Amino acid sequence: MTSARSQAPATTNPRAVIFHGYGATPADHWFSWLAEQLEAENISATIPALPYPREPDPDQWEDDVRAVVGDPDKHTIVIAHSLGCLSVLRYLRSLRGSWRLGTLALVSGFVDPLPVLPELDSFIGDGCDLTGLRDHIDRLVIVRSDNDSIVPPAHTDRLAEQLGTVAQVLPGAGHFLAGEGVIELPLVRDAIMS
């Protein structure tokens, strides 16, 4: 359906893109910390600002993901948090052909409506068909907490199950927000580096 070859050139150097979620900016939570950690390992890292994070539009977010990620390859690392996960998954779902993604890390990911945020129901809609997606991803990491008050842990477990894996659990991390004390995320860094 889409080709972003002209937008993001393929590279043999590892590159990472970190996508924020609803109401967040690139400067929030653990995003900058993770980018610095990756840069220290010679992995180019960017944290794009998705448009109107408090009034997100699914098409705009997917278009921005497409523009930044382009055609993924085995050297591409994509990390997403919360609503950003759904946009990334929808973008990957839109890719055709024999594409590969080196690493996908989803933190508090979901594809089902959130009981505490009904204002996102129109964005979430029917979620995303994940059939066959795992076949294109070399390394998949899904992380959740046991006390997430925004994305029910069962939502992330369901996402993991649909992608043929099991979520890793970081106890007591809530929704992985700075306001909950999460400004570093070594679990994700270590999973990417392993």
C-alpha cells in the first residue's frame, strides 16, 4: 500500500525511533534517557513529536510513523509507548512485500479500547489486525506493569498473545510515566542490546 523509500533511506547502521503516547512529548518520561543510552552504544536514536498528542488523529500519527521509520530493515529498532504502539502496529500492518524489522519494543501496548480513556475510542476503533506481523520482526519485546491504571495489564497480555509472545512484567511501574517515578527503563534498553 505504501512505500517510504524516498523518505527514510535504508542504512546499515543501527537506528532507533522512540514513539511517545497520548498526551506526551519527546521530552517526557523515559524517552530521552533511552535515546541517550542507545546513542552511547552507537545507535542513532530519534524521538519524533507526533502531532496534537492531546487530540491525536490516527491517520496523522500513522503518517508520521511512516515518514520517520520509512522502510524498516534488520538494523531498524522501533520502540513505542501506549497509544504510540497502536500507530506503529498499524503502520507495520500497512507494509507490503518481504519487509523486515530488526527490533520492536512495545511498552504498555494495546489494541483494545481503554475503559479509563473513552475519548480515545474513535482513535482505537477496531484496533489492528496483527495476523502474520510477527513473521517480519526479528526481535519482539513487550513490556507491561502489574499495576497499570491506564492500560489494563490484560490488554497488553492479549496484544502479546496475538503477536505470539509473552509480555515481560516490571512490577510497580504503573503506566511507565515520569509522574509514577519511571524516568529510566533499563529492561527495554537491555532487551534491545541483548
